[in-house]
Amino acid sequence: MEESILFRRDWTGDETFALDRDEISHLKALRIFSEDKILRVLNGIGSEWIYETKANSSQGTLKETKLHPRKESISGIATAIPKGNRLEWLLQKGTELGLTHFYFLNFEQSDRKDFNLKRAEKIAEEAAAQSKRIFLPEIYAPVSLKEFLHSQKDAEHSLYQFDPRGEAGLQPEFFRNSIWIIGPEGGFREKEKSLFKERNVIGVKAGDSILRIETAGIFAASLFRYFTY
């Protein structure tokens, strides 16, 4: 029997389960709506409901519920917003690779500052369903670097920044419970560099070439996956 994942952030399992129009369209695109199937409905924070759904029916019968424990550690990036569809690409691939947090930042030299949080969450949901993730990544609307660093002042995880002139090299321990800051394509301004010094955020050099925003994000996601799994 075919199996598919659906995310419903506010689902509690107390109501009768019925597919909505978008979910039916999604299952038709997967060519499984016309078949008997198992639907795993997830709320993105650990709860799961498993429904058996008959061919061409929008109704489901609850078969099992599960509660998945969540890791406490963070695998996150705090990044400038990439231009064009590169933002969507970063969200998709970062979610597939297992990033737990996406923080978006507005820097002094940011080329793009518009951001649609609902759209970003939808992209992450689709990527999580495709890659069969249990937990959805947390996505935060853009704030300034100063606001972001202030919000992290009492955090138990570490902060690092990708810096072409950084004095530190990549270390495995840097990718255990941490957030990596990725600047705009124009680089950090002096005020932003001063903020890093005040917060003791280590600048790390990731090779000799300059990476685009989304490339640096996927590079970080890949190293998180390599060193934490």
C-alpha cells in the first residue's frame, strides 16, 4: 500500500480526518489518490497520526498515533536573503539536509529584504514531506544582525560566521549544536564586524573561494549532516 506524508501544523487528531483540496491535488500529482494508501499526518513538532484512506476517497480511518522525541541540539543558519528563486532552493535543500533552524537577516549591504514567511514555511513543508522528515525546521522572518545577536545572548548553542578572512579553520565541534551566520554578497560592514567582536563570534574560513549565500548555506547544512549523524 502506498504511503505519503502530509503536514498539518495545527492538527490535533480530535476531528474527523478529511483531505482538503490542496492535499487531494498533491496526491493526484503523486498518482496515488486513486489507490488505497497510508497517510502519515504530522504536525511538525513530533506528533504523528497514521490514517488508512481508500482509493478516490477524501476520508481516512485512524490506525495509529505516535509521539517522536526531538533532539535538543540545533543545526541552524542565520543568513542574508538570497536573490530570486535561490531563496526557495536554499529552503528546499537545507530542509532535505536536516537544518533545524533558518534565521533570515537584513544586513547593511543586503540586496534583498522582502520575505514571505508563509511561503517559506510552505516550501519547507513540501521539502520535509518529500524527504520524509518528522520535524519541520523553524523559520524566522528577517531582523537586523544586532537584533538577532541580542536574541541569542543567553542561548546554550554556539554562533559562528563564515568569513573569507577568518582566522579559524573548520572543526567538527563547530557543527554540534550551533548556528552559522552567512553575510550578504557585498560582505559585512564595519559596524557588523564590531558586533561580532562584542559577541565573540568566531570567524571561520571555508576555503579560498568566495561562496554565494545559498552555497554557503548548503555547505553548512552538509557539514551538520556529516558531523552529527
